[in-house]
Amino acid sequence: MPNGLKRVFIGLMTALIVYCLFGFLILPGVAQRVVNQQLAKYATVPARLERIEFNPFALNLRLHNLHMGEPDAEQLAFERLVVDLDWDSLWSRSLHFSDIELIGPNAEVLFDIDGKLNLTELFELPSNEDTPAGDKEPLALRIDRLQLAGGRVHFADQRTQEPIDVSLDSLDFELLNFATRSDDAADAVLVARGPDGSRINWKGQLNLSPITSTGQLEINGLALKTFWPYVRDMAPLALNEGQLSLKTAYQLDLSEGTSLQLSDASATLASLSIDSLKGQPLLRLRQAEIAQTSVDLQKRQVTLGQVRSQALESWLIREPDGQFNWQRLLASKPEPQPQPTDTEEQLAQDEPKPTQEGDTSDQPWRIVLRDAELRNYQLHLADKVPEPNVELELGPLDLDVRNFDSRGTAPMELKLTTEVGKQGSLLAEGQLTLTPMQGSFDVTLAGIDLRLAQPYLSPFVHLELRSGLLASQLAVELTGVEPLAFHIGGSAEITQLHTLDTIQNRDLLKWQSLQVSGLDYSYPNALQIEKIDLNQPYARFIINPDLTTNINDLLVDKPSASPNQETPPSEAPASQDEPDVPFALRIGGIQIAEGSANFSDLSLRPPFITAIQDLGGSIGTLDNRQHNAASVDIKGKVDRYAPVSIEGSLTPFEPLQSLDITTRFKQVELTTLSPYSAKFAGYRIRKGRLNLDLHYRIQQGQLNAENEVVLEQLQLGERVDSEQAVDLPIRLAVALLKDSSGTIALKIPVQGDLNNPQFDVVPIIWQTLRNLVVRAAKAPFKFLGGLVGGDETDLSQILFSPGSSELDGAARGNLGTLASALKERPVLRLEIEGMSAPAVDGPPLAEQWLEREYQQTWHKVLQRRGDTVPADPAMLEIGEDEKIAMLEGIYRSRLQQQPPSEWQSLDEEARALQLRQAILSSRESSIALLRRLSRARAASIKDYLVDNAGLSADRVYLLDTGITETVQGAEVPTVLHLEAE
């Protein structure tokens, strides 16, 4: 080998050895020492790099085990960093890394309570004020492959009330073909896993010149509880569980502003459970999914292609202060913003504000929802303002939404189906446009329980809603909101309505069904109803003792407002400038079937109570815009048997314009009117029936009325003390007014001008009746006797001798006179009340009884002997000796006791006297004997009137016998009564 070649070879080998020694041994050691020195100088925490390896031939650099932080609290570390630099970096004027591999990186990302990030505090670097401002061309850098493997990131944030602690146990990242000065995009893949099984996958392309990126992002099983403290600081909501999964394609472009687009995005929210901080349930959601979704940040638009949600359960509560629980929980808490200094304000004013074409930052976000289906929702509604609290369950609730656009220029389709309470249901389907606010819906209600309104009624009325169900089929059309205008058409029905007056604890108003058909309501001033069908209605009306009514009592007394209290805006009087548009009301007809009512007048003593049953009929068209008369045809019964009818026509909105009504009452039992007769006539009504025919005609305010009153078989009852009763002989006047058939017929015409405030119909009718009674009033019994030429003898009683029922001559004469008078007054009848007086009638009745006992006892003795005896024991004549012998037996049998032992010492005559006196004393006060005598006296009077005076037997009545203490001298009177047939 030539020497020159040897020297070249030796030189090259020497250079190679030196290069190897420097590259493999010297440079790594020096570099490691320099790196650790710099770390010690600038790092704020203990930092150390354990080893550096360098391959000068492959330009391969390896850094091993970087540790920053305390041994038990490392903040930044990795196991190995491998960097392969390509040789073309020496002549291509760019750094070209063929491979960069980071193994086992570990990072602690910590925000302390003051908001400081630990990574920004790891180094204290000197300020670089000499760096010229302005845009610099990015460093020429190419990386064929960058890989991060086995990474771990721990994130903690103590700024929230409840600290956040999140870990990614496995973080893998790969970047291919990255270049800072190339238009070609780099491919990247990121895979991260959490300890709870959550996973983040990202695959896309990245370009730095300009900064753009496209790709796919997928998040699976992310536990919401991990980041929930951020939500809790904004709203006091406690998350029990919930998972979020997300998948989307995206496009990011930062070349001109910020442009971000998400496409074909889908998300799933599952097992969501939210409570209040006090543990009250607020929200439960089984699953919610969105798909076919896109987001355009530059256009500020979100398009939700498909939304599906299952089994959401929520609690909505109005608290006692009137606020809703969600409203209170979600109330915003604005944070104080730092005030800019004067210099900052001046710079902000002087700085020009660039405007970009197509800038939409000031535009509101547009949200488009193509198709949403919400299924099996459950809403728990509660209102704690009224007492008792109101609770209502809505669900299962299904809601469909189609073509929603927040701009509101196109109609969206809505369909809502839900159950309401235990038996109600709601179906609403239609379209709604937001701008302008317009829409049309078909609404169907069924079985809505009206008792829900009870707590809202109780503060105002003493009324209890026992039952009531609402159903309807309505077409609702909203035509505007400013001013509000809408139209409702269809039909509605309220069934099984039952209300209770809680003061009287009695039924107030109820019906089986109220059907409204042909409903046509235009807010605010027009209502048309084709027909109203009222089935089995019932109402109760009461006049209280103080002349108020039960309707007045229903209203709950409210404390009067203070004079200084301002009127709420909602209660302020309407402005006089507002147009006064009359409300148009038209009802095509009203049909009533099987109605009933109760009327009570408690101001009377005794109270007046009556009932109306079988009420039915029809009322014609009612229209307040036209003056056509409405037909009326209503029939019913008073107290079940007395027919009543109302027929004719009237103009209900102008009753003085035209009216022609005929009201008829047939066979009304007058006993129901007894309280009124007691109050105004001073007598109760014992019996009778009323036929009333009232025909009232009004034309232009002129009244022409015909009142026909027919009283059949009227009988006045007991007298009643009343301050308002007329001081007239009502009973006799009634009897004298009756014709031969016992009927009183009165015709009372009334005419007058109803436009005259001095004209009143009721006083005119009352005065006419009073005049009739006065003309008919005559004398009582004494005057009745004078009608047939008799003297002024009192015929109201017949006198009898003590213990006797025989009529004497004076009694027979008075009875003859009375019979003649009664024949002149066929409507009168005589009632005989047989009387007896114990003080006068008792002793002779006892003597008569003892005589009959002698005869009956002796009759038995003779029969036992076999002697011949008469058929009637009264035909026997008994001697004194036999009577004395029978006294002791009568004493024992009738008094049921033995004679006193001290009577044994008396002689026979004295002993017999004692026995006889004891027997008579036991019978002197015998009610049976006295009543027998009373009946005999009454029978004697009737027998004489019928057999001797020729009076019809059916006009003489025997009343129940009585006992009296009143006597006239030595005679006992039997009372006679006159009554009408």
C-alpha cells in the first residue's frame, strides 16, 4: 500500500475513532451534565435526567428517565425519548426527524385554588424583551413519525367547590408525515383510556400552514361525574350518575378566523340522575341519543338531524314563595368582572375594529331540529303555594317534534300525547310558527279531573269540588300574540260535576253531563255555541234568616286593602283610550233534561223548603247582537207531583223590549207554601192545592199581566205569631170565599209601565188579595148562627152534665141552629172534639163503673148456680146485701191486692164502706173511662146532627178526644171546630 494511502487511511480511522469517542461517550455525558445544570438553574422543582445516549452514525438520540418534581409527587416525567434525525437535515436547511418516540410520559396538570397552573410554574425563565415583534416564518420542521406510547396524565382542579381529579391511564398518540412548511396534512391518531373504562379516539389530519385539521373524534363511556363540579359551581345540582358518548367528524380551519364544523355527529347520554343538594330528586333519564347532527361555528348553526330519548323523569315544584325549583336552581350567578384601567380603555377605543366579510359573531345561534321523538317521559308536578298542596302526574308522555328552526320562519310539527293524573289524557297535534307566532292544533282531552282546581278555589269560595271530569275535542288556531288573538272551535263536555257548599255541607250544583257542541270562540270578543245539552242538572238556592243567600255565603271574606296600597298593574282600570268592543255572544239553543232543584227560605218560621223535579225542556237561540225573541219551553214538577210549565218567548238581553211568557203550576201542594202563609197570613196551611196561571206580556216596557189563582181544598192550619202577618180573620174569610165545590178562584190583572221606577208589580198584587180577604171576612160561630136567624148564642161548644153523654134541650137547639148554618155553607165542615173533665166527670164515672162490676159479677154467680139469667148483665137488679158480699172480691181482682189487715177489726158495714171507697178512688182518674165518655159525647153530637138535623155525615168529623180541666158551672163543654172542606 502506498504510504500516502496509508496516511489517509490512518487519518480517517483516527477521525472515526475520535468521532465515535466524542459521539458515543463525550457528547452524551457533556449534554447530560449541561441539561441537568440548566434544569437545576431554571426549574422550580427538583429535576433530573438520568441518561443520554447518542448514536453519531444514525443520528439517534435517546433520553432516559426525566423526572421533575418531588420523588413522591412528580409533575413531569418520561421513561425514554428517542429522536432519529435524518442526515438530509445537514443540507436541506430544515430539521428532518425520521422518527420521534416518547415512551411512558407522565404529566400532572394541576390548578390550585387561586387558578395557577403547575406547569407554568415549573421554570423561571429569563425575560426575552429583545425579541422583535411581528409574525415569523415557522421553523422548517419535518417529522416522518412521532409516537407517544404508554402515557399517563393526571388532571386536578381545586378551583371548584368540590375538587376535580381525573386520570388517563393509557395515552397513545401517533403523528405521520408532519411538516411545518408543507401544504400536505399530517396523519394523526390519538387513543386515551381512563380507569373507569372511558375511551377517547381521535383520528385525523393536521396542517400548520395554515392551521387546519380534519378527522374523527369519538368519546365512549365518559362519566359526567368527573367534570360535574364545574356544573355544580354554576347550579346547585348533585349528579348521582351519568355517562356520555360522542362521535363526530370535524373540520377546523384557523386561516381566517376560527372555522369549526362538525358533521355526522352523534351522542348518547345514558343513566343520568340529578338531585338537589338536599337529596330531592330532580331528573332521571334512561337514555337520550342524537344523530345526523352538524355544527357550524362560523355560521353559528346547530342542526340536529335525529333526537331519540327514553324514560325521562323530572320533578317540577312551585315552592311556597312562588318560585319553581328549577328556576331557583338554575338562576345565574354573575361573577364580578375586573374593571379595565383608563389606559386599557383608551387603547381599546383607539384600536381599530376589523370587520370581516361574512362575520356572524353578533348573530344569534340558529338551531335546527329535523326529527325528535321523546318517549315514556314522566313529569311530577307539585304546587306548594295553595293549601292543600297540588300534585299532578303527567305520563307516560310522548312528544314528537319535526322541522324546528329557531329562526321560526317555517312551521314546525308537534305532537304531544300524555296521561294526566289517574284517568285523564291529552293529545295535541299541529303546527307552530315562531316568527310571527302562529299555529294550529287539534287538542283532545279526556277524563281530566277537575278536582285539581280545588286548592285554587278554596281561598275564594267555600266550595268543594267532589267530582268532575273534563273532555273536549278542540281545534285551536293562534293568529298572533301582540295583540293576543286566537280561535277555538270544537266541542267540550263536563261530566259528573258535583259541588258541595262547605258551610251548609250540602250539595250546591251538580249535573251528570254538560255538553257544548259547535263551540266557536274568537278571542277577545266573540263566542258562538251551536247547542248546550244539560243532563240531570241540580242546584240548591237558600235564603238565609238574615235575607242573604247561600251564594253570598260562598264568597270568602278578604281583608280590605289599605287606603295607601297601590293597585297592582293587573288590577288597574283599563285605559279609556282602548276601544270598547262589545262582546258578541250567541247560543243556538239550550236543552235541559231530568233537571231538579231545591229552594229553601230560612227567613221564615218554620222554614220554607220545596223541590223541583223532572225539569226539562228547551230554550231557543240567544243572541245579544240581534233582538229576536228566544222561545222557551220548560216543564217540570214541584215536589214530584205538581206539574209546572214555562212557555213563550223573551229577549233575554233586553227583557223590557219583548216578552210573552206563560207560567203554569198545577196541583201544587199548598203545604209547601205554609211558611209563607205563616209569615204573611199568620196561619200554617194544613192542606190544599194550588193552580197558578200567570201570563205576562211586555212590549216596549208596557206590562199587561193576567194572574189566575185557583185554590183547591184549602185548609188553614195552626196560627203562627208573625210580626208581618195581616190582622184579618183569614180562616173564616177563606171558608167564605170557597164555592160549593171548595174552590177559591181569583183573577188579578195587572197593567203598568215598567219604565216608571215607581211602578212595582208585587205590591199591587198583594193589595188586591188583601182587599178580597177583607170583603170576605165575617163573624165566627156566633155570626154563623145569626146567618140562619139564630140568636147570638155561642155555637162553638156543647155542654154536658157530669158523667153524662146525653144532650139536653139547650144543646139540641144549638145543634139544630148550627146544622142549618152549615147547610148554607157547603164548603165548611164541622169537627167535634169530645171532652171530659176528671174533676167533674170522674166520681160519677166511677159509680157507673162499680155498678157495672156488680152486675157482671152477679151475672157470673147466677150462671154457675144454674139459674136463669138475662142476656145483658145490665138488666139485673142487685140488692145491697149481695153488693156488700161482692165488694171484697172486686177489690182483690181489680186492685190486685189484699185489703189492709187493720180493716179486719172493723164491723161489716164500716169494712164494706172502706172497700167501696177504695174501689171508687182507683177509678175516678181513669183515662180510659174519661176518653170513653169523651167519645160518647162526640158521638151524641154527630148522631143528632146526622139523624135529627139532617146534616150529611161526611161533613162531620170526630177528632181525637181530649181531657180538660175547664168547666162551666157544673157542666163540661165539648169543643166544636169549623174547617173548610
